[in-house]
Amino acid sequence: MRVYIGSVTALCLAAGGVQAGGIDRSGQSIDALFEQGRYAEFSFTGVTPDLTGVSLNPILPTGSGSGDIAPSYFRFGAAYKADINETWSYALILDEPFGADVDYPGGTGYFANGSGANFESYALTGLLQYNTPSGFSVYGGLRLQSVEASVNIGLTSPVPTIDAIDYAADADVHYGIGYVAGVAYERPDIALRVSLTYSSEISHDVDTVETQPGLPTRSTSTEFETPQSVNLAFQTGVAPKTLVFGGIRWVDWSDFALDPSLYTTLTGANLLSYEEDVVTYTLGVGHKINDTWSVAATIGYEENTQNLFTNLGPADGQESIGLAAIYTRGNMKITTGVRYVRIGDTTTGLFGSPAAAFNDNDAIAFGVKVGFNF
């Protein structure tokens, strides 16, 4: 029971990372650490968002539509876990924790048409776990993370005294190191597990080349931190073949800001930032049909803050529902999951004024994970 639900939980939550708060994508799960014996897994997630907006500002082309600004994207993950002895275990986890891909179609008449941005990150986390006979364990380790980004922005200014913006920037790959620490309690006889995991912020100082027509190319450093977070995850048996599971994830997005120097000089604003932290809630139920098949369903929620968002991140809160199934054969588990996400209605801003409304948007995510115990 403990093994099968761990796989379902991870897949359901992973497929739900689409359009999570800020630019959160993976949820930074450490579930592989709790698998039995020696274990390896590979996962693949595809996300298809539908994200469109309409101009609001009367000085801009009112009513013009943005077109679909969120291309489909894919994520890959892998993990390996092993026991050193009855007391010590370790795990290596590869994921893509943060990301953004925005592409405003050209030729729409929309004030941001032709603008786009891409932010990518990869992380390798190494964890060491100390297990006690009473079911308590503590774990911790280091996380090596890379980031890179590019952006091109063409914005029609809603303020007559401010020129339109034509700006581009490329940021080189940069590596930073953070840490992870946590505590867990397990009772296998009732399939109970509760874990609390802290992930530190990771600092980056990225070499950035910024360009603006009519101005010299500017080569600078852009300093920022990917945010600290806390994950509370639980599962418990409620019947011989049925478990309830879920989690709460807090991310310190209010302390995150991308602020390349030329862009902030031109606009007086950050390229990408958020006013509030984000808390994501997930609740699910899993059921073992037989020795071959298990199924699970989840619901998820993030509060809609009703703040003004930047035009590179128009997603405010979400509601979601997910389904997953596991096929078990010998030492192999194949997990598939799908998740539907209703993206919260969002208003974007430009120079401090409402610029566009992004309403009635959604996304579909699907995932496949193959795990081996050996």
C-alpha cells in the first residue's frame, strides 16, 4: 500500500504543476526518498495551456485580443534512491523546478503583440536520510540549480509622455547552490506518512546583455533568488485498499524579482515579480483495485489574489482536478495521470494601470512515470 500510493501521489501532483503560483512547475517533490529498497524512476510531463487576454486600457487598442500566449511545454524528471543500511538512505532527484514560456502572437493589434519570454531551470538534489526504529526520520542535502532566460518586449505605452518600449535581453546560464531539510513520520501498518520539507532560496548572479534601439548594448549582472518554500505532505489509510493523501505548499514569491538594470530604468518596474506569497492545497484519494491496477483522484486550489500581474505572468490562482492510474508488473510500475486546471481570472498592469483581462483560461497536463524497484 505504502509503495503504490507514493507513486500515485507524485504523479498527480507533478501533473498539476502547470500554471502554479509564480513560475513554479515541479513542486520540488522528494517522494522518491520514501520508496522501499533500491528504486529508480523516470517521468515525463506535457502541458497544454490556453491563455488569452483582452486589452482594457482606453488609450490602447481597446478590445483587441492577445491570442494564445502560452505555448505547450514538456518536463522531464528522474530519481534514484537506495538504502545504505537499516538506518541510512539516500536519493538523487533531477527536476525542472521553475519555468516560464510566454509568446504573444504578432499581427494581432494587441499592445504586447510580438513580445515573448523564456525562463528555464534544472535542479539536481542530493538527500541523505536518517531513519529511527520509531518511524521518525530526518533528511537533508544540497540542491544544485541552473537558470537561464531570454526576453523580447514590444509594448505600446498607455501614457502619452512615455515612449513605446522596444527591449530585449539574454541571460547566460548560471549555477547556484541551496539546501533542503526535512522531517517525516511513518507507520506502514496503516500506510501513514507525514513529511515536512524546507527548500532554501538559491541565489543567482546572471550575466545579462540588454538592448534597446538607439542606446548602446548594456552588459550587466542581474541578481535574483529563486524562492524558498515549504512542503507539507501526508497520506493515511482509511480502509484496507483506500488511502487519503494531500499536501500544502508555500512559496515565498513576494521576495522574488527579476529586475535587469536597463529595463527598470526604462519602465520603473521589475521585469517579473509578485506581490504575495502563494499557498497551494491538494487533496486526493487512492484505491487499489487489484495487484495490477490502482487509481487515484485529486483536487487542487490556489487563492486568486486579485493583484495586478505583469504581462509576462498573467495567471492568478487556480482550481484543478486530476486522475491517475498505476499498472504494476513485477518490479515495474507505470503511472499515468491527467489534470485539468482552471486558471484564475487575472488583470495585468502596465506602468501601474490595468492593461488587460485574462479570463476563463485553462490548461491540461498529462504525465507518465516509470519506476523500478530492484
